[in-house]
Amino acid sequence: MPLKVAIVGGAPSSQMLAPFDDPDWEVWVLGNQLPCYEGKAINRVFEIHDDLTGLPPDYPKWLVKYAYKNLVVSDTFPIPGQETYPEKEANDILGGFLSSSPAYMFAYALLKGATDIGIYGVDMSVDDHEYFKQRPDMYAWIAYAKGQGINVVIPKETPLFVSTYSEGRDWRVDSDRGLKPFTQKGFKELCDIHGEKVKELETQIRELEYMATIHRGSVQAYTQMGRVARSLESGAVVEHLKDVTWIR
């Protein structure tokens, strides 16, 4: 019987498009996303992180309680008795590339003999860590699966494994062709504009700080001269400026 696996991440673009109501598919989710799927059919829950310090202290107990016997964890998970992720076997497939939870899930699906793998809620497009470290590795898993004849399903709402550039055709051409309202290039240009503005303002700040220093010196000088004037007005005989310089 074909094994169809839907890997579900936490990106809202397509997270809830996973086939929760289709009994032909197994739905695999992330542990920290489990509260999002109340009332939905979940087949496996993954928590492969060693460091859980950023999560509530009772997270492991809560996860064991609500994931039931469908939990797959790392070998350092603090509560024994759960299914341990077969990291060595997964690494043997490509020699590594386990740089994200979805990659772990993808490799696990391959080990289980999946014939179809769907990817939902996995954008890997926002922060630099996801974009530069995790996304290339995910592409490797997808390409490998396709090469093995596995059907990989990626909804159009997910900006993963999508290319807008063709060498020899799009060189020095805007590959977005005006079809997207937001582009990385456009935001880079805005960053450059604001970066130049920051430099201008920082130069102005330095100039103003220099002027402020001059005026602070004037305040000190005139304060001291005021003391001299007070001494003279009070009838004191001042023969040398040093005689009144430190009057309090």
C-alpha cells in the first residue's frame, strides 16, 4: 500500500493546507506546533532538538501527554520510552543535510518507504538562518526524492523549490518580471537608501556633538567669569584671575 506523508512546518502560508482530512495521507507535525491542530488527525509528532530551554519547563511532559505514542524524539529527550529518531540511518542517505526539522522528517519518510511526500508550512524564506542554511539542504532532499521517483507535492503557496531565474536568458534581467509585489531586490534597494540616510544622520550627530562640546566649554568659561564678576561686585580686590577661579 502506498505511503503518503505530509510534512507540516509552522509557516502560515500553507500550514493549514495539509491533507488533515484525507485518510490516504499520514500527517506529520512539529511538537511546538501541536496546539494548532486541535481536532485534526495527526499521525506523528517530531521533536528532534537537544536544547529545549527556550520552551516552557513542562513542555516535554506536555508533549508526551498529547502526542501519545506517535512521538519521535532525539536521543537526549528527557523522558524515556519514546521512539528515538534514527539519525545514523538518516545521515547515511545523503551523508548529512539534516539542518532543519522538516529535513529530519523528510529523511524519516524516505526511510519508511514513502511513495508521496507533501511539504506544507515550510517556507524557509524569512530569516538568514532558514534561507542560507536550511533551504539549500531541503532542496537536496527534494531533488533526491524526485530522482528516486517519489512524488513530491509542494503547494503553490509555499515559496520552496521555485526558481525564477534561467541562466542564459535572465542574466541582467529582472527575473521577477514585475509579477511579484514584493521582491528581495526591492527591499535591498530600500535598505541601501535608508543606510545612506543613517550615515548622513550620524555625520550630523557627530557635528552637533562637536558643537555641543564647544557650547559646554563656553558655559564653563562664562560660569567661571560670573564668579569673578560676583567677587568684584561684592567689593573683593581681585589682582589675579587665579584668586577667584575656584571660589565656591
